[in-house]
Amino acid sequence: MTNVRPDVTPDAPIEEQPTIGLIGMGGMGIMYAKFLSEAGWKKIVVCDLPSKFEALKETYANDPNVTVMKDGHAVSRISDWIMYSVEAEYIDRVVAEYGPSTKIGAIVAGQTSVKTPEKVAFEKHLPADVHIVSCHSLHGPTVSPVGQPLVLIKHRGPDSALRLVENLLRPLKSRYVYLSYEDHDIVTANTQAVTHAAFLSMGTAWASEQSYPWEHGLYVKGIETVKVNIMLRIYSNKWHVYAGLAILNPSARIQIDQFSRSTSEIFKLMLSGDDVALRKRIYEARDIVFGAKADGQKERAPILLSEDIFDRFSLGQPLSNGRNSPPSSPSGAPPNSHLSLLAMVDCWARLGIQPFVHLDLAATPLFRMWIGVAEYLFRSQKRLDSAIYAALYDVSHRSDDLEFVIAAKGWSQCISFGSFDLYKERFSETADFFQSRFDDATKLGSAMIQAIMDSSPDVKPPS
């Protein structure tokens, strides 16, 4: 291994510090460079596409700890730890080009959201005398890494290599989660696939209707505010952040397909007015996912104690025409079937997924919030019965539900084709519709996530 001491810290003399290499300076690469530099690591070398070289030099002109290199060869030849922060779709191509230049004894990692292609690329293109200790921060670049799960994968190399990586990344103040490549892809599918599919489908449904429903008095309170803010947050990000997980992770494909089926089947029960069948299906899903056996714990405080916390993050105002919730709706929002939540829990139940196991292990902020909302709905008999009643007998959201079913099926088919170009086109069309609303939504979404993290009783402190 490299001659750098595993217990080295940013306070060590510069000659004793490792050279940290970042290949790919998108959102996550920028975030890592920021936290590592601010902590005092003084030998950080970075690169991106050749076309971005001059702009990147200008960006870091006033940071003495960061040096911009022309390409990945220059980074790889001198770095003791190298992180590839590139799209999963391109990881093989990039590692094939720069991997052979890796310094003897260096440690290599990848920040890809899907690890199967990364593992293949590293084993295929990296020299045998290079160690592999990969990583993955389970959050986006606009979310603070403090307290968030950071997956570490010791795939090839001694324990001392893992200890060095732990020390290098300590400035992020994240919570380390130790997994294998294979377990990582299962866990990320279970915590992200259906969550992303739900919000992608919401956005596409509203864009198809050419509507910003929160500006017309809908989706302005409680659970509805979560849907709007997180949908906008996802579509304001880069499409490839979600495409790799959906297309390249086999477990994710299975889940997204089941989510589409659950959405369609529940909607058909709504249309037929089959109260008995719908109630039976939803209650069974609740018992499987939120029952004591699924939880695996005797007692656990709910993630979301009250939905009132969301009201201050609303992008709209309630209707002023006298339309209020009927007695069957416990909240102040208009009645809603919450089809996305019903389908998500039904999907988990039918696939035998126990989300709370992964919540404690490696939950993303979005997953923590979304399962908290689902728990809030499903563990209240009154709220759940209100949603079922609205699904069967209230048509105020029926057009939205229809568009949601169509959108969910469309996303499932898109992902089944395995085409990144098709995914990008579908994502971009929806994102373009919401483009003018992104600025406000990004600020509110970040504040809402932080508020939930601060108030959540089960959030673990940083390691």
C-alpha cells in the first residue's frame, strides 16, 4: 500500500499527507473537494472533461489546497486515493482510459450509485497492485453530508487501506456503513428505486396536465407539500443521477415494474368502487410493511410526529373559494387517495421488502422522509380510511390519479428498454415544464429535509 500512514490527519505536515485525486467534478466531486479542502487536506488534485479545464482552474484559483489537472492520467499517476465521480453509464469507459495510470499501491474508489458496473470496471482495468476501497454518499450534493450514511466497500486490499479512507473522509462527518458491492446495490434499490419512481411519475402526471396544482389550491398542506417539494427537487437535479440506478440495477427494475403494477391494480379497484377488495389489499400491505414482524423492533418512535411541520414549506396557498376538507379528511387538505403512497407500500409488501431494516442501515434523506410520510398515513386508522374513502368515492383527484397511473407505466416501460437516451428525453421533457419553479423549490426542499432530519427521533449521530 501507499507509504501514507493510515492514521494520518489534516493536521499532519504537508509532506506526510496523502494526495487525494478526484476524477469528475460534478456536484458530488465539488462537494467532496469543498469539505476535504476546508478540513485542511492540502494535496487535492482534480480533473474533469478537457473542455472544462479552464473553467475549473478559474473555480479553484483561490484555493491553495486544490490543483486542477488536465486529465485523469495526471491525477492517477500521483494520487494515493482516487475517487471516480462519473456517471455509472460511463464508468467502464473512464476507468479503461485512466485506470492503467494508477499509482502503485494507491486506493481507488467510485462514487457511482450502482456498484455492479463499477466493480466490473475496476477489476477489469485497474492494475493488480492497486487497492479497491469504494464509497457512496447516499445523498445529493445539495444536502449536507453531516450525519448522512456514507457506504464504504473494502473490496480489495488490507484493513489499513480501509482505515486510511475512513480518516480521509472524516471531514464529511457522515455515518459510515460497511457493505459489499452486492449488498450495496440491493440496499440502494430497496431505498431509492420506488421512491424515485413515485416522484418521477408525479412530475410527469402534472406536466401532462400542464398544471402546477399547488398554485390552484391543491397540494399545499402537510403530506401534499412533501410531494410537491421533493418532486421539484428531483427534477431540478441532473437526469443521470437517477438513470443509472433505475437502468443498471436489476433489483431496481423489478421494483419499478411492481410499483407500476400496484399503481394500476389499485386504480382499477378505485374505478370499480370495490370497497371490500381495496380495503383488504391496503390493510394487508399495511400489516406486512408496518406490522411488528416487518418492523423487527418492539417499539420505535415514528419518523414523522406531525405533518404540521411541512406547512411552512408550502409553495402555495389553500383554496379560498370555500372548498374545505370533508369530515372524512383528518387534515386541512382536500381529500386525496394518496395513490402514490398506497402503491408504494403495496409494492414493498408484494416483493417482501422490509423498508425499516434499510432505514436504520443506509437511508437517504428522501427515503427517510417518504417512508415517514407513508408510516404517518398507514399507522393511523383514521387517515388511512380517509384515503381509501377518497380513492373510492371522491373524484377531485381522479384526473391526477389517472395521469399518475399512465406516468408510472410509462416510466416502467422506459426503464425496461434500458435506454439512457430515452430516459434522458422523458426526464428532460418533464423538467422543462417545471424549470421556472426550481429556484424556490430547491431552497424550500433543502430546508424541509433539514427540518425533518433535526426532528426525527431515529436519526443517528455522525460516526
